[in-house]
Amino acid sequence: MSADEYGIDEGERIDEEVSRSDLVHERLRESPIKRWVLLDGNRYAIAGLFSLVVFVTCASIGFAGYIPVTDPGTATTLVAAIVGGTLPFITIVLAINQLVLSQELGWPGDLADRFEEMVAFRHEIESLTDTPVSPAAPADFLQLVVDSVVDRTERLEATADRMADPERAAVVRDFVEAVRTEGELVSESLEDSDFGTFATLSSVLGHFNGAHLYAARQIRTHYADELSSEDLETLDVLVELLGQLAIARQTFKTLYMQYELAHLSKVLLVVGFPTLLGGGIFMMTYSTIIETVGTPSVLVLIVSGVITFVFLPFTVLLVYTFRIASITSRTADFGPFVPRVDFEEKAGLEERRE
């Protein structure tokens, strides 16, 4: 990709990738099933599906004759191994609660500083968006910032119409269209979303990353000779808004992570105790169950059900960890740097040398 494609000289390279968010296009390209499993799906539903897979797998192996269900020693040994592996979950829960509490506890001075910083952040947003009082609800707050970003960007359409260079004008229009499209996607996702669910964070997950900020700064710097003072002011505010939007996204991600980890520890405790108790009862009574039932096919179903039940804490931890890890990986490019987009700056330098 050369700079000439956009009518930009060697000192004014704006790469094609900066006019859009790479993460947005990743979201559109990836499998909807994959995204549902990793991010958007209800964790209880996914845990149920995983449990069904475990049950079907165990039942298939049992019906194939590879599990001697009439031998009490084999089944109880397997269940005992899983139950023994469940005990360390107490340590996991304590570690999770300690992590959450470390973010919540603090001395008055620390809490006052944190409060003042949050108030200053809200005042900054109110100043940039010309809003007397910014919304308190996270979804409404994000909507305010996104609407302001889109509004400021759309003002550049008139700027593009005034530009003498049609290729430069095309770059600006592409940037405006990219921001407008992402704004529509975010607004649609934010409708009826409540904090405490994944909807609010998911709405801005992968949107408005550093590529937009980079593009706005490039336009502001390299097209300054064709921009009026009002256009320059619009771009300055737009750059600040995009930066504040990145901060807001990371802030709500932090709050959501605290909620998610606290909820995970509660679910693990609720699930872990019955599985320990049920596994212990099964190990003590399975010999009697064999004598009472007698039918191997029924015993296969019983053993498969018990294995699925005692495996449930691992399943819960798995599905929640999937989402937490996915959120972390997709918001790793916080700030003005965009590590996921190949800007081919090295190639641009080589062009200059030539």
C-alpha cells in the first residue's frame, strides 16, 4: 500500500487501516457462535451446554463398554479424583475475593483521591460535550460520549466539501463514515443495556480504538493547510473525546471485572458445596446402587450424571474465565497505540528513503 493511493505526500501518510477499527472488523468476520461462547452468551446457558457435552461423552464411553460400571471401585475412584480436585476451589474463591477487596478497600485519603479523580473525569466530559450534568448510569454516560464523538466527526463532512484535493476529501469522508458506522453499532448495543450485565461493556468492546485517534491526529496535522480554525478546534475536541472514551471504556471494564469476579466466587461456592456433598454420598452408596439397579445401561447413565455433576465447578470456572480472558485480550490496546493494526510505517520510511 503506497501513500499515493490517498493523494498524500511522503510527509502526510495516513494508512488505510486508520479509517476503521480493526477490532470491529474482527467482530464482523468472526463466527457468531464463537463470539456467543466467548463473550455474549449467558454463562449459565453455556455451562449447561458444556455439562451436556461432558454427560454425552461419558455416556458414550460407558455404552461402548470402556467404563466397567458394575465395578464400584472404578466409578468411585474417578468421582473421588474429581472431588479431590474440587477442594482447591476454596483457595481460588478466597484469592478472587482478595483481588476484588483489594480494589474496594482503602484509607480516607486514598478514597478521597479516587473520588476526586472520578469527579474530575466527569467534569472533563461535561466540558467537552457541553452537558451541565453527565449521566450517572454507565450506559447513558457512554452514549453521551459516543454521540458527541459522532457529532464532532460529522462536522468534518463540510470540511471535506471545501477541500481542493478530492483525494484528501475522500480520506476525510472515509474517516467520517467509519466513525458514524461505529457510533451506530455502539448506540444499537447500548439500547436497554444495564450495568451488571455484559451488554454495556460489550457495546464498546472493540470499538473506537486507537486507530480513530491516530487518524484524527494525522488529519489535524497534515491537512492543516486546508483546515479553518473552526475545523482545527473540532479536531482538537474530537481527539480529546476519543481519548476520554478510551478511559471511560477501561473504567467500566474495571468495574465490570470486579462485579464479574465477585459473582464468579459466589457461584463457585454455591456450586462447589453440593458437588462435594453429592460426590461423597455417591462414593459411599454406589455399591448399594449397583445391587438395587442392576441394569448396566441405567448404571452408565447414573455414573455419567454424577461425573457431570461433580465436574460442574470446573465447567463454571471455564466459561467465566473464557469471557474474562476474552475481554482482557480485546481491550489490551488501550491508549493511543494500536498494536493490532499493521500501519506499514516501516514501508513508508523505505519509500521516503527511495
